[in-house]
Amino acid sequence: MRNPIKIDNTYIGEGFSPYIIAEMSGNHNGDINRAKELIKQAKQAGASAVKMQTYTANTMTIDCDKADFQIDGGLWDGKNLYQLYEWAHTPWDWHQALFSYANNLDITLFSSPFDETAVDFLESLNAPAYKIASFELVDHPLIAKVAKTKKPMILSTGMATYDEIAEAIQVAKDNGNEELIVLHCISGYPTPIAESNLSTITKLKQDFGVQVGLSDHTLGTTAAVAATALGATVIEKHFTLKRADGGPDAAFSLEPNELQQLCSTTKDAWLSLGQANYELKKAESANLQFRRSIYVVEDIKKGEAFNERNIRRIRPGFGLAPKHYESIIGAIAEQDIAKGTPMQWELVNKPGQTED
């Protein structure tokens, strides 16, 4: 079992219920009060943390209309990159107020930085953890900068090859950070459920020996529950107040009641895993009596032989186990036995038998 990782006062690992991150992204729609309401609703739904994104349009790209910078197709068709990030970013002068608000509600708030200036800014706010977004997984200088904070790091793997994931993890470790959680991710917005490839969660655990979770862009909560059953210790899901309100990520985000369902069902999925063993479970113990066992079904006189008419394998389970049936057939009754008596070895006049 991999060592647990602690963010604020919450442990993350295989021995703990899934750590649920509600990704705010740009779903605040430019309104700090809506951002606060998202944090409040995430807390009420049972999320472990809220995550935002720390960048400006200028730290992400340049304002340029050349073809390289245009978005063709998808949710953001027709915008250039600068316009998208200008629309979706969370203003830096909101951050302090949002961190304070989350702290007062007792829910963790952290962020994805997108360049080194964002890391320095978040460090000034004492951010408890960092997320490396899928698109930044190949930005080794950024990963190194975050790793040096020694804070827990969550790395998303959308679009990444095996080598790119391995390199990112190694950069983090080379810069002194072993507190790593890797999220399986498909960077489709939304991702078709058939392209989720959740079996990769098992492979990531095997290949890299780190905590593994899911950054989920599918619609609904099915993939998250399945991922939990595969051992995901973190589930990240985009979150909005109401999809009809619009917003950069609204189309593939959960509403509050759906986030509450996600928190509940993933915890239940985790609880259902239990421990691998063959011991009798508490819920089963009362039903042992309803198993089959061997019973006398006709009155039998002492000295009479047991046969297929006077003993049967029936419910309840207070007699000898059915596996002894053939051994008893043809044996002699040690005493008179009334119909409805559970079969026991002391009723059988046949040397060499022992109780089982």
C-alpha cells in the first residue's frame, strides 16, 4: 500500500475515502460572489476541496490572431487563445478573499498555477497543495518550481505518453518532492464515456508506484464511481451552480445535487471494496441457519438404516453439512430419532466418524 498524502488535515490514500476535488475553473463567470457560492455549495455537497486556476491571459499566451492561436471546433470555437483565457481566468485580486472564505467554511482551496509567477503568488497565500494541469505536464521548469515548494503535487496526464508522465514524475522527484498524486485524464471536453480507458488507473499504479486518481471530463458520475472501484484515491470533477448559466466549462460540469451524489456514491464504492478475505461477514452471520444441512424427515427406530427416504438435505442449517450425506446413507441409527431432528454424528452407529 502506498503511503498516504496529507493536504491540510485530510489524508489521501487507499485506506481513506476518495478525496473529491470540485474544479471551479472559469465557472465563476467573472463574478466573485458566484465564486464564493461555488465554494459554499461544494462544501455543502461534501467535497474535500475546491480547486481554481491561477493565470492571466498574458501568462498563458499572447494576443495574436494568427492561425496558430485560433480555436477551431469544440466548446470554444471561434475564439483565439487569448480571448479564451481572458474570459475564463480567475482574477488574482480575488484569490486572498477566496482563500479566506474557504478557510472560514473549513474546506480546502488550492489552485493550478500556469507559470512561475503564479507559483510565487500562491506561495504568498500559503496554498496547501498544487495541481499541474494536463497541458502543462510537459513544462518541466514549472514542475520543478512547484516541486521545490515541498507541497503535495497532483499531476494530470491528459494527452501524455508514458515517457512524458515518467519524465514529469522524475522532475518532481529530482527537485525534492515525493508527495505526488497522478490523475488519469482524457483531455476531451466532454470525454465520451467509451473513451475513458479507466483501466489505465491500474497501470499507472503498477508503473509508477504513486497515488493515482481520476480527472474526469465525462458527463455524469459513472466513470468516477468505476474509477474508485479500481483504486482511485482522488476524483476531480468540474463544478458549476447551473449549467444553463453558461461559462467556459459549464457544459461538462456537475451541478450541486450531482456533486453531492458523486461524493456519496464514490464513498459507497470505496466502502464496498473492503478487504480481500473469506471470513464470515457480520451481515451474513444471521443467515447461516438458512443453509442446507442433513435432517431426519421420517421417524427412525434404533437399529434402522438411514436411507434416501428418512434423511434429506434441507434447510435450515443446524444439522451436519450436506457433504456427509453419502457417508451416512446405509449407516445404522444409534437410537430412536424423531422426524425433524437435525442430524448429528452421535445419532449414527458407524465407527470412525468425527464431528465437522
